[in-house]
Amino acid sequence: MKAKRTGTARPAASSGEEAPALPVWKAFVVQFTRETGAPTGTFAGRVEHMSSGRRARFSSTEELVATLQQMIDQLGENGV
């Protein structure tokens, strides 16, 4: 089992280390509503940033992408 990261800041790479391709400070969980699916035409749920706990709801694919982009932009390069 992986330990949950408690800090929100991005860990500094020590000299000679490259930043990871999939950094933990850019990890999100997407949870879909029960109604989401092709038969209903519904695409809704919530997205949560794992490090900060920030979350937002979405009700379309466009809103999900826009929400993720906004959250990533808010994180900046510091991961906060």
C-alpha cells in the first residue's frame, strides 16, 4: 500500500534527477455519477486533486476538461 502524501508542494529534484513524467502533485481522481454512460448520454461527476483536496463537479466532457485545465493552471510549477 502506498503512503498518502500530506504536503502540497512539489518535492525538489536533487541535482542530477529529472522531474518525473507523471508527478504525484498532478494526480487527480475522476468519479462519475451512477447515470453516466452512453445509453443515457450523461457524462457527469466530480474531479479531485489528490495533493490539495480541491474538488469540482462537472456535467459534460467539456466541463471536465476545462476543470482539469483550470486546476492544473492553478497548480503552476510549484504543485500547490
